[in-house]
Amino acid sequence: MLKIFLKLVVLILSVAGGRLAYDKVLDLPLFDLETVTVAGNSAMPVDSILTITGLERGKSIYKQDLKYAVSNLMRQPGVIECSIRRGRVSSIEVDVKVAEPALLVNGGELCALSREGMILPMRSDMPVLPLVSGRRFAHVRNFDRVKDPDVAYALGVYDALIAVSPGLTARLSEINFRGDKAIRLYFSPAGTMVLLNKSDIQDSIKRLAALEKSGMMADTVVLDLRFGPVMIESNAGEGVL
């Protein structure tokens, strides 16, 4: 019995000694943080990331709390995804994804809307984007998330246009929702209105692109794509295709 007890004591001391040696290795200057590499679409400078995350230069990369660092970064306005991992020897790699503008909304003042439904402040370098109208956005604040299902329809329309017609995409000025099931699209420069059903976005956009390619939109005031045949109202009168 005594022999078993002594063996157990030796085993415990060996484990404790191994753990102590392991900790000492991780504290070697070789592993002190020197380089922080930032990837993703964020323009956040390294010094700001260090301040936000609590990561410390000169401290072993194995003694840094990466979960805590990620949680701090995820609380920053506009951040939608991030990861932090140890790199080689004395480096840490930070990957940050921030929300980017996809559409515009009017929340009392003009704001951008990301694909994740996040409200973003306007910037001077922002591209020209279509406005989503017909929905109440007056209550929203920057970095709020909008849960209106019509946001998904608006993004579906915009993505469908991007896929088939860069020319129409550039001309799209407004995506309007009212009480019915129709989506109204307005195109510059003539303010041409196109009506389509929420349930038939992909096919309707393909038909619209074909009409635009054939020159049918040049003198058209209204294109109604909801009921199979294309109803046309132009400066020359009404018609059906």
C-alpha cells in the first residue's frame, strides 16, 4: 500500500514539474508578441486593434486571452465577423469583417444599409446606390439591424440585376415597396417604372434585361412584368408584348 502511495506522489510531482517546465517555455522571449497582421475588409489600424482587444506587445502569444480579444472586437460598431489566431512564433493574425453599404434608406437622414441589414452612416467615398423606399426607417439608428423582410427582397432584386445587366444596375435609382405584393423599380435618367412580383424576381429581371438589350426601355414610362405578357406604357401610348 505504501509503495502505491509513493508511486502516486511521484506521478503527481512529475506532472506538476512538467507543467511548470511547460509554462516556463511559453514565457520565453521567443514567443513575445511582436507582429500583428490584420486581414479582412476593415481599415482599422493595428494600434486601435491592440487597444480594443487587450492584446499586448511583449507578452507571450500563449498568455494572451484570444477569446476575450474576439469578444471585445465583436462589440465594435459595424463589425460582423472576426477571428484571432496565433501565427508563427511571435505573431498574431486578426481577421476582421465589417458591414459594407449595399443600399440606401431614409431614416430621417440618408443612411446606408448593409447586406446583413445593418444601418451604416454615410461616407464621402460611398458608391452611388439605389434607395429603398416605402418602408418606415425613421426609428433606426446607426449600426442598428433592420429586420424588415422587404430588405431581403430589395437585395434580391439588386443582386439579380448585378448578375445580368451592369448597365441596368448603374441606372437603378429606387426600389419601392407599397401595401401590395408588387415591387416598383425606378431607373434613371427618364424615371422608367418597372413593376414585378416578389415571387418572380429572378425571371422578371432576366426579361427586363432582355427588353433593355433590345432597346425597348428607351421610350418607356412603365413596364409591368407581373402577369406574363409585358404591359408597356410609353410616350407613344400603351401596348402588350
